Amino acid sequence: MEIKVLRKVLDAYDTMAADNREVFAKNDVFVLNLMSSPGSGKTTLLEKTLAHLDGDIRTAVIVGDICSTHDADRLARSGVPVVQINTDQFGGDCHLAAHVIREAATNIDLERIDLLVVENVGNLVCPAEFDIGEDRRAVVLSVTEGEDKPIKYPLMFRVCDVALLNKVDLLPYLDYDLELVVSNIHSVHADMPVFELSAKTEEGLEPWLTWLKGQVWNKKRK
Amino acid sequence: MEIKVLRKVLDAYDTMAADNREVFAKNDVFVLNLMSSPGSGKTTLLEKTLAHLDGDIRTAVIVGDICSTHDADRLARSGVPVVQINTDQFGGDCHLAAHVIREAATNIDLERIDLLVVENVGNLVCPAEFDIGEDRRAVVLSVTEGEDKPIKYPLMFRVCDVALLNKVDLLPYLDYDLELVVSNIHSVHADMPVFELSAKTEEGLEPWLTWLKGQVWNKKRK
């Protein structure tokens, strides 16, 4: 009986994710699920990304945190619509699930945006297990976190479509093997695109922006 | 009925943690639960700690990872007994729970050690919710992760007894406010001891070692 209950819950999650996907498609909105460990630089990357998309692509952001509105406050300065989800209202959840995204999205005028970025809760494990109805998933990995993370947290790297290797401005001060981390990423997800960049200095930001814009326009054309 | 089932599971966890605590006390073993985000430097800190405890305090380590034996391989070089738990055998769990620790501990001769360190799965959220029967909890926070993490992940900082601010050797290359992070830590956990250190350069390691040794001997004396 326990298994039955669990199955029912999982089915409900899948249904909600499919429903979200339909709503986003109907409104021609491309959805990116941005995930990483705490402190790998998702918010700074997003600030810089929003600044460079300005004018080209109309964007909104949903930010997930267990508590606080730090990230939403930072992102709101970009002038785009930002909705903060605090999961402590949902039991302190360590991830965002489809029904939470659904509720948050009702606060956004989907007809007036092209891109919705979901900045997930900082966690390299649990968010990887939850389909929220997104089009693409991106994982941010800071070079300060070591080269072994793709091997130790393979599900995240398997489910994501692109990896962003952040904080490369710190490479001169670290013992870090760029070739090793890329080979570790490719050992769990062959041919995954990897962008090496620094959100802080904006080094390497351009290829990532080009990729993202391409993804958004591809969906629009369909 | 769902609530009943959940209550039963939670009770079972508490009972297992209490059982572990009794087993550890009977064998005069102090247990430290070491937690942090992925890549904040738990394993390097532990390598250096083991090297400096050598001779004084007989130690064993249980290492939790979703998969791989990277960390156990590194720690085994210290010459102490190391048991690796791969949680992918337990559904890819994002934390270590009491029953998993119980099973792992059967591989360690508890009568011959003073200190058992549990290096938890890299995750700043979920491990904070699980009592494994430890005596003390330590959270490692890398200065590369930003100052806001105690505010965004307060449970972890509330349940821990000590915070280790790691990678201070990188401070010259970061925009980081040490006073701010300490005040953020103390806003969620007043008077929590905070040790600023670099596991890599061993700067600031001594106060942490003194604290840890004091904790172990305190338990022995009881």
C-alpha cells in the first residue's frame, strides 16, 4: 500500500509538470531551470545575464529559497518581474516542485515574456529529481568546488542540458584542473556543452548568452 | 492516516538515533557530524585534522556520498579506518540517516577509537534535519560561497554547534565581508563559535583542533 501512495504522489508531480509545460507552451514562454550548490554564483550569473538580455528577450524570474528575499531583492534591481518563493511555507523544501512553480507563475503575465528563469534552491542533489515543466536545465558549478562534483552528484549533471563553470577569475589562485572537470562532466553526460565563465568579471559570458538566446528563439519558431 | 504513517517513520528515526547514541556512549566514542555544501572543503579539512590528531586521539571516519569512493580513498591515506557509504543504494539519499550510520558503524571497532567523524553528503539543507546519534555537529562554509548562506539556510546553522569558515586563503581575491558573515551566523545562532581557517594552508587550524580535542576529552571524563 505504501508503494501505491508513493506512485500516486509521483504521478501527481508528473501531471503538474506536464500541465505547466502546456501553459508555458501556450504562452510561447521558454523556461530555464537553473540549479547548483549554495554559493556557486547563480544569482550573480543571472544578474549579468538579465543585463545583457535587456531589450532582446523579455524575461521574468522565479527565485526559490528556503527563506529570505536576498536573491529576489538583488534580481529586482534588473527591472524584470521577480517572484520569490520561500519554501519554508512548504515545509522548508530543499527543491522547487511543479505545483509551487504553478502558483508562483500566476503572479507573472506570461503573455508578455519570452523567457522565464527559475533559480532553484541551492542544492546539487534534490532539485535534479523534480520536473517543473521547464524546457532546459542548466547546472552552475563553481571552480572553487573541486573537479569531482560531476562524479559525486551525477544525476544533476545527467538531467541538465548545459553546465556553466563559474568563477574562472579565481583559477590563478586554485589548484584546479579544467580538463579534468570537463572530462568528469562528459563521463556522466557525453557531449554536454560546458561554458567556462566568470559572472563577476563577465569573462566568457558571450557564448552562454548566445546559447540561451538560441534556445529561446528556437522555441519561438516552433 | 498519512499523518500517522509519517509520525511512525519519524519516531523510528528518533529511536534509531537514540540507539546509536547509546552504543557510542557505551564505547566511549565521541561522534562529530560534519556537514556543508558540496565543495566547501570538508574532505581536505578532515585530512588535515586527522594528520594533526594522529597519536593523540584514535579516530575513524564514515563518509557519505551519493556515489563514488573519491573521499574515502583520500581519507584512507591518513591511515585511519574509513567506511564509505554510497547512498545510491538507499535511493540516492541526499543525507545520512541513523540506520545507515548504524550499519556503517558495524564495520568499525568502536572499542578502539575515541572519535568517530561522519562526513555527511554535501548538502546545506537536508542533512540538518536528521539526528544520527552524534554528540556535536559542525558546519563548514567556504568564503567563496558568499556571506548570505546562514540567512538562507538557517536550520543548518541553528542545529550545528560550531561553524568553520574555510578557504580564508582566498580572501584577498574575493569581495567578502568577514564581519557580515559572522553577524549573519550569530543572527540565526547567537554565540555560535566560528573558526576562520584554511584547510589548504593550515592557517587558523589550531583553534579548531583545540576545540575538537576538548570536546572529545570532555566526553571521556564523564
